[in-house]
Amino acid sequence: MKKEEVEEFKKPSLARALYTILFLVIGRGVSIVVCFAAIFQFVYSFIYSKPNDKVLEFTKSLSEFAKEIVIFVSFNSEEKPWPMGEWPKA
């Protein structure tokens, strides 16, 4: 860590801890949604010989959301993911 980054780091608060727990739970839900989307895409592509474009778009933005969660809970950012912030663009 750079010296400037160490000085800017603030001691975590109770609110930060609660948000971290909340986003860890949401992250678990995201992984379940990804499993269902993967199964759906497999069945859809088996039937129609191509993936569903809407599901592709959704899972791309969902992966960005998951990335934002990991960045927040690992203290690499103080910016809270959705629903406290905006839904990420695909």
C-alpha cells in the first residue's frame, strides 16, 4: 500500500460491517441466479442453436454487479453496489 492510501484509510464502522454482510448475502444470491441462467442458456441454445440475447445482456450486467460486490466487500472501494448505487451497465 502506498503511504497516501494508508493515510486515507478510515477505520471500518458498524454501518460498513452491516453493508459488507448484506452484500455478501446478495452475492450468494447472485451466484444462484447465475446457475439458473446458465442452465436456461444451455437448454435454450440446445433447442434453438444459439444463446438468448436478453439473457446474455442480463448476465453480462449481473457479472459487473458481482464484480462491484467483490470490490466493495474487499475494501477496494467505498462505493456501494446496487441497490444503494446504480445497476451496472452491460
